[in-house]
Amino acid sequence: MTDFNRTPGTTDTPTTNDTAVEFNADLAAPAVTPTTFTPASVEPLSSDIGATASGTKTTLKDEAGKLSAKATEKARGLADEGKLRATSALDEFSKMMDDAAGTVDEKLGEQYGQYARSAAQAISGFSDNLRGKEVDELLEDARDFVRKSPAIAIGTAAALGFVLARIVKAGVDTPATPIDPISKV
């Protein structure tokens, strides 16, 4: 009998083997019969697939809605926290300017001191206005401002971007102080 199994390192020529191989009909692959699909036989499958897809689509929409609601709630919380910090900083700056107005009176004159007091009052009023509004109202006010004065809004955004870039660059450029292990001993 011819054995077509090859072992590594041998040639591709068949070898003869004394063992016989028997064919077992029970282990043979089952016969494959062709199936004909008709529109009536495919209809239940397509309706099941459609129902599954529709259910999945609804589930995805619901989950996306929940995620959107959570993100909106988180953004509102952060915006409220930012508003609180901004109003506190404005109040402190207003007090600092009002305190400095006396020094300005002495060094530059009473007229310039009054300018400093006016600026402090304007900042304080802005802070109170900011504190009294909800985040949605502030966003609507910002949208209205941009619609009415787009050039000023773009200029302000550019100026703020420049200032933030300088602040970040200044923070990155500062070298860390190395720790001298010998002096600590």
C-alpha cells in the first residue's frame, strides 16, 4: 500500500508501508443536500433580523440618551463650579482694586484713584450679575453677544487664547529644581 505521508527531510516520492488503512463509513462526512430558499421560507428569518435590529437600535438610542443626559448634568455641575470660582476671583480683584485706589490717590492724584474705584465697582457689579444668573442664561447672553458683535467676540477669543498660551508656555519653560542628594545627607 502506498503512504503519502511525508516526514521532514525526505523526498517527495511516495513510500510503501505494510499497514493497511480501512475506510470507516460511520466516520465519513454526512452528505450535503442542496436547499432551495423560497420567499416564504426566508420571510420569518428577515422579520426576526428586522426585529432584532430594531430592538438593538432602540437600546442604543436609549443608552446614548442616558449618556448624553449624564454628560449634560456633569457639564452643568462643572460650569456652576467655574461660575462660583470666577465670581469669587472677581470679588477679590474688586476688593484689591478698591484698596489700591487710596494708594493711587496719593501717588497719581485723586482723579486716577476715582478711576480705580469706578473699575472696582464695575467689576463688583459684573460679579453680582454673574452670580445672579443660571448657566443657561449666561450661555444665551454669550450667544447674543457673539451674534451682535462677532468681531469683538473673535478678538476677545484670540486675546484670551494668546494669554492662555503664554501662561501655559511660562509654566512649561520653568525648569524643575533638581534635588541634590549629597546636601540632604
